[in-house]
Amino acid sequence: MALGIIGIQEFTLAVIVGTLAAIVYSLRVLVLIERRIARMDENIERIAARIAAEELKIEREERKIEKELGRKKK
């Protein structure tokens, strides 16, 4: 008899609106998470680029040292 106060149509409409609100909120959360993951991915790419540059520097220095040692041995 509680539905006598609120008609079945109004109740159904309220359920539908509530469901749509929950979907919109979930999509908002997904967008925020996606943005956070994108920022994390960009940071990982920057770190990887720095590591690659540092490795190239180390390899150049290593070749230089090996050349110098090779000259001294002769």
C-alpha cells in the first residue's frame, strides 16, 4: 500500500533516474582513473627516456675508457 502514495509510474521513473545517475557517476570515476593512468604512463615514459639517455652516456664513456686502456697496453 506504500505505492498508493507514490504511483507505480513515479516509482519506476525514480528507479530509472537513480540508475542513470549511478551510471553517470561511474563514468565520471572511470574518466578520472583513465586520466590518472595516462599521467602515470607519461611519467614512466619520461623515466625510461632518462634511463636510455643515461645508458648511452655510460656506453660512450665505457668505449672511451676501453680505447684509452687499449692504447696504454701496447
